[in-house]
Amino acid sequence: MKFSENDPRITAYALGEIEDMNERKEIEAVVAESPELQKVVEEIREMGILLEESLGAETAPELSEFEKARLEKPVRKAPKKTVWGILLSTP
């Protein structure tokens, strides 16, 4: 099995997102034999940690009362247009 450093499976492996044990073992074997892929995996993990730390430190903006009220309102369905309504509204 061959992987390029841009293969999304390498990113998924580096971030611990590969659930299939056989696939994970295959990727581990390929990474173990490739210093280039080992470096890529390490860089991805470092970036993941950096993002987690910086984004985790951000506070979520508060919703205004107006925004909260809009979220609680049920969504209204648009009325169905009849053929006559479409024809009469056309200029």
C-alpha cells in the first residue's frame, strides 16, 4: 500500500480518526517504513494540538435575546403556490 503525504487517510490516522483496526494497522506499517510520512504525521499532530489549544481558549460569542428568540421560533413553511397564483403573479 502506498500513501502520499496529501492522502486524507494520513491526516485521519494522525488525528486518531481511523476506526477500522485493520486499516489503522496498514497505515501504521506504511508510516513506520517512511521517514517522510512519519514527519507528516508528527506535523499534523502538532497542528492539531495547536488548533485545539488556540480554539479551545476562545470564548463563544453570546447570542442576543433577539437571536435566541429567533432560534426558538418554529420554521414556517412557505405557502404552496397554485398554477393560478403563479400565472397571475407573472408580469
